[in-house]
Amino acid sequence: MLVDPSHNEIWAQLREGNSDALLALYNKYYTGLINYGLRLSGDRVLTNDCITQVLLRLWDKRSELPVVTNPRSYLLSCLRNELFGELRAIHSRVAGGKGFMRATDQEEPSYEEYIIRLQTNKTLKERLMMAMGELSSREKELLQLKFFEDLSYDEIAARCQITKRTAYNIIHAALKILKRNLAGKYSVDPLSYHLMIALVLFVFLQ
Amino acid sequence: MDYKDYEAEDLLLDRSFCNYCLGRDPEAVFFWEEWILAHPERYEVVRQARELYSLLNGSHGPSQYMRDEQAFLSSVKEHLEREYFGKEWLESRSPESGYLQKQTPEKEPMESIGFGQASFPGSDTTRRDGRSLIRKIWLYAGAAAAAVILAIGIHILRGGRQVDGPAAIPREYLQSSGTGERKSFTLNDGTKLMLNAGSTLKIAREFNVSRREIWLEGEGFFDVAHDAGRPFVIHTSSMDVKVLGTVLNVRDYPKDKITETSLLKGSVAVTIKGNENKEIVLHPNEKIVVSNERSTVTSLLPSRAPVAGAEKNIKIAGLTYNAADSSLAEVSWTQNVLSFNETNFEEIAIQLERWYSVSIHFGDEAVKQFKFTGTFQKKTLPQVLDALQLSRHFEYEIKEDSLVVIRAHND
């Protein structure tokens, strides 16, 4: 599957001037960076532009880049600076710009609140709220690290000072609980379910 | 544990499955799309897992990821071109958008950039001098040299290969994979494709403007984005394949004895060179095989339904399933699997040469005619040859410079 050189290897390639490292960094840290920026600014296009600017700036300074042990946190703080700079500029151009207000608003929504807020379907929203309520704070924290911040099991283990196996087990258990509590959402009526299966079979057997 | 026994929570712990959900790894996407087709009874579980993934990751899916990544890549491309060719030169060119929008990270993102890099060995130091005269001279000289080489390259390619189709295509993009490597990327119409080792793909500059046409030498696996208004045409040395939106594999290596197009989903119309007014329509799970040597009629494949009135050297056949796991032999290369089905050693050798980037010589004629059937996943060349030795006696020797000599077993 996807070639997955370690973090430091990609960083080393960037410092050596290999432009492939840019895409590799983007690809690897995309989810974590975009979520971080979106939660700050609420603006996807702006966040993506800022991620791009951060990476291009690193490219321009590649010969002077420090050896970084944790590219993820380095990139996150670069993104934070970039985003604040942009938002400040927007704010000064458009008085009372909403984006800046949101960014300076220190009350960041929690992960749980944030993903619930993203749902537009009312029933799903309620179910998700209930399902998340069933989880312990440890379980929620690990789901956030794994899926929202997109950390590897190694990183999660190091961050939470638990073994990889434990991290894996906690996430597995949490997913099971979520799935069970969300199940109502997924109960498609049997007719359309069988139709779907028949359709897929038909396409495949053609 | 087999994926068949996975529940949603197990799938979500699998890295390649998550990459498929987000659409950020073409190989994972290919793998899971095919897997779902092959296991329709698991569709509901997969759907559940995908929805959970989207809920938890902040509602990101493949369409958002693709849009963001494309925006990123076009900025990078522009930035790198400006860096290497200088602003003045860039402004004198007509604006263009990227045709190849996604590539595997192990390759240069843009052919032209790799080129530029080679022209300016000292670019890292010269850049610091800012707009010094020396830098400008280097930039102009480099750009001029690059333009001349590019022009010569295109001239040789067009003249040498006698590309048919509209002569009005002014310039094209080239994408090629060397021996021993495979490449995946997405075209700007959303078509996903993977090139097998030693293949070249030429994409018209106007691709996706009014028509979608590409020229293939070698082997490619295509998942063509549906667009009824603009048919997707794949030209090879011996056939043209017109598709509307489908999954197929086209194989046309100059060294191979046969050219074939295998259809997995959808429908395609094939026209054979030399008989352009006849269209042959393929149905899913069929392939068309054209012998590149006019004298030898293909007896390689059990013909299922010969086409009425077709040339003698054309066959329509069913796709071949590998006995071990009932996966499709024609596209096993996309999963990093080498597979042979009653194949001559001589033809296997051609495949091995491309796959392992070696050259193979036979010391005996008789050995060339040995037939083998087998599939190999992630095996080294010695492992493959050792396995083949179990069914027929032969000796091999791997010499320096990647030369392999195969001869009969003498005792």
C-alpha cells in the first residue's frame, strides 16, 4: 500500500531538496492539519491555503531547516502562526471580520462538541451525542487522537504513555460502543438493503 | 483474520481502509473498491465503517480531500516552476493547468521540474545571489536548453512512433514508469490509473477540454471517470479503446507477442488498427487479445466467442481467475502480484525483465518453451525462479549487471 517513510525520513528528504517530500508531508499530515485549522478558523479554503503556504515556506528555507524530531507539532505551530497572520490581515481589511473573532475566541469547542456540531441531520446529531456520552473521557481522547488528529498507534502510545496494544484495544472497544449506539441510524429497511445487494451482485456478475 | 470476517470496528483500525475512506492512497482505493465488488455481502459493514470514519474524522471524505490536494499541488507546481525557470520566463509562457494532478510520492511531481533541476546543478547557491546577472544568464540558458531538448524529444517521439489520431495535438504530457516500478496517479478528469513497469503514457495538452485522449505504450489499469459527453479514448500501437466510464486493463508492450484489453466493469468499444471501421464491443469479464505477429494465430487462449468476421489474429476470451484465491490474473500486477497461466518461459522472462529490471538470456531454445502456471506475491527474483524450478528442471545464474542466464539442466 502507500509507502510510509517515517516522519524523520520525509523531513530529511525535504532538507535535501527533494520536492516529493512536500506531497508526502501534505498527504501524511493532511487530516490533522486541516482539522486543527478548521477548528480555529472555520474556513476550509483558508486553512488549506495556509497549509500550502507553510509547506512552500519550508521548501524555500529547506537548506536552513533544523532537524526536527516531531514534524507534526512543528507543522501545527507553523500553521497556527500562518493562520493567525492571515486572519489578522483579513480582520484589518474587513472591520469586524467574523473569522478573526472566532479565532481569538478562546473557547474552542471540544472534540465531542465539534463533531456533533458538524452533523446537519438532527436525528444523527442526537444519536451521536448520546453515543459519545456513553464513552469514557479516555476513550474519547483516543478516538480524537486516532481519527481527528490522525496519529499513528506509535504516536498515540507515546503521547498517552500506554502500550500500542492498549491503545488499540481502547479504540476498538470505543468503536464497538459507538457502532451499537448509532445502530438505529444504519437500520436500512430490508427491502432496499436486499435491492442494493442484488444490484451490486448484478453489476459484479455481468 | 481475513477481511471477510472484519466488522466495522476492525476495518477502522486498518490503515489502508482509512486511507481508502479518505481517498488519499490510490492503491488502497483500488484495493478496497475491488474487494467490495468481490464481497457484496460485506457492503453494509463497509458502509457502516465509512460513516463512522466520517463522523469521527471531522466529516472529511474523498471529494474534499481531492479538491484540497489539487489546490495544493497546483500551488506547488507554480511555485517550483517559478523557482527553477525564473519569473520572466514563466510569464512569457501561456498559462496552463496541471494535467497530472496526483502522483505517488516516490516520483517527481512534475516532469518539467525534474528537468529543470538537472539543468541547474548549482541552483541552491546561485539562488542566494538574488537577481544577479549570472543567475539570469543561467536561467535563460537553462530555459533555452530545456526548450530545445523538449522540442527534440517531442519530435523524436512523434516521428518515431507514428502516432495516429488527430495530428492537431500541439504538445503533450508524458508520464512513464521505469522497469521495476509502478506508478499511480489521477488525471484531471478524475480518472484513476496505475502504470505497470516500463510503460509510457502520453496525455494530450487539451485533455479534458473537448475530448479525453491518451496514448499508451505498456500496461495500465484504468478506472475511468464517467463523462458521457467526452468519451475517453486509449490509443495503443494495435488498437483504440473507447470507454465511457469503466474499469479496465490495457496491455500493449512493444516486446510482447500479444496486446490485450481486459474489461472489469462497464463497456468499451475497441477498434483494431488496420480495420478501423469495425467496432468490437466488450462486455464485463471479457478481454480482447490481438496477436502482434500476423503469422501466428493466437492459440494461447481458449476462445469463448470468436467475433464474426474478425481478423484471424483477434480473439475474445473470458478473464482468467487465479486458482488459489479467485482473483483476476489480468490485473494481479496492481496488487503487486506476478501471475502466469500456462505461459511460455520466454514470455515469462519478458515480464520478469520488466518487473525486476533485469535482462534475461536463454542458453537453450528448449527451455524457452517450458510452460508455467503460478502467482507470486512480493517475491524476489531468486524466489520466483526457485519456485519455477520445482516444476521443470532448469538452471539459472544471476550475474553482475542484472544479467540472468537460464539454461537446461545438464546431468
